[in-house]
Amino acid sequence: MKNLKSGWICPLHSEIIWDGGARCPICNTILEPGTWFPDVPPQKETTRRRFIKLALSTLCSLFALSYGRHIAYSAGIDTMPAGMMGRMGPMHGQSNAQIPSKLPTPQSGEWLTRLRDILSLERLSLVQYQTDEDKFQVPMPYRRVIPQEENHIDWISALFTAYGLSSVGPTPAIKRSQTIKQAYEVAQNLESNLIPNYEWLISNAEDRETRQVLDPILAQTRMHYMMFSHALQRGGMMGRGMM
């Protein structure tokens, strides 16, 4: 029994294994504690089990979307921010963030520089993902991530407009991947680089409105990282398998 491992497993997606309690990146279900041997999967799946899990996952997503809209309606919000959707359930569909037309210009030059740098990284991510999806003809997880990357670019650009500043900046060159696995690794690294930068920006933001815009972007970026990590765990076959 020395090799017995313990951790947290999604009850609907047994391939999702985490070191601590969290939520499944696929269906947002709370992970449950479990044990397994390293060379034996926690649970072998049949076609019927996969079908049942997919149906349950869809129901969870629909419930999360409905519940999120109810919260937005109760709070008097006409349009639910995509960031709330990203935290609560579905990853598809675009919504408008509530960004004021005018905000006080940040006094920190370092903060503005890092915001402009992260906008360049988001532009790079968008072009990289669009290129790789087209090259390898693998829809997932790109079709869920790309619309949110477009939102991130629009929202950060809107922040610069609210500050009375230009958002123009360079877009780094994309990397040419030879395999879908390499493409997922590139995506995982991009999202991994974005996360600490967003955390720093949120911690050092000078106004509450800016933090409210960046917070859902960070939540979605963490989800993107988990999705690409999950795709790598599946040997680069997530795109086809998820369809």
C-alpha cells in the first residue's frame, strides 16, 4: 500500500485529478477526495458512463448559467459580465463587461507598463490560438477560449480608453508548433505567464472599478490554464475527444 496515492477527483470526469480541493475545469463540479495507484486510473469509463457524465455536465452548465443570470437580474445588472459566466459555468458566449467610460488615470508608471504588456500577451494568445486551431483542425479547447481572449482584449483596451490613454502596442510573434501537443504546451505557457501578471495588477490597482474588470479575466485565465493542462494530460487528444 506504499504506492497508494490520494488527492481530489471530479465525480463526473475521473481524469481530473488535483492536489487540493477545487472545481473541475470542465463541468465546475466540486472535486471529491479519492485514492488510487499511480499506474491504475482512479476509474475506468465505459461508453455508457461517458454519455451519462456528459449529460450531467451539460445540466450542471445550464443550471450555472440560469443561476448566474438570476443573480445578475436580482442585482439590477442588465448584462451579465462574461467573467461571472467563466467562474460559474459555461465558457462560451460573449457578454459585455460593465466598464465606465471614464476612470482616474493610474499614477504608477510600472502598473501601466505591465497592463500594456499583458495586453500584448493577450493579443499574442488570440493569434496563437486562432492559428493553431486552424492548422491542426482541433476545435477544443480553442472554441471556448478564443471568444474570451477577444473579450479580454476588448476590456483591457476599454480600460485604457477610460484612462484617456492609448492601448496601441506591439504583438509578439507566434510560435510554430509541429504537433498539437506542442501547441497545447505553448498555450499552457502563455496562460501560465498571464496569471501572476493579472494577480499583481489586481493587487496593485488604484481603483475598485479596475479590479472588478480584471478579476473575472484572472478567473477565466486560470480556467484556460487548467483546460490546456487537461488537454496535455489526455495526450493532446482533448480537441477530438470532446467533440
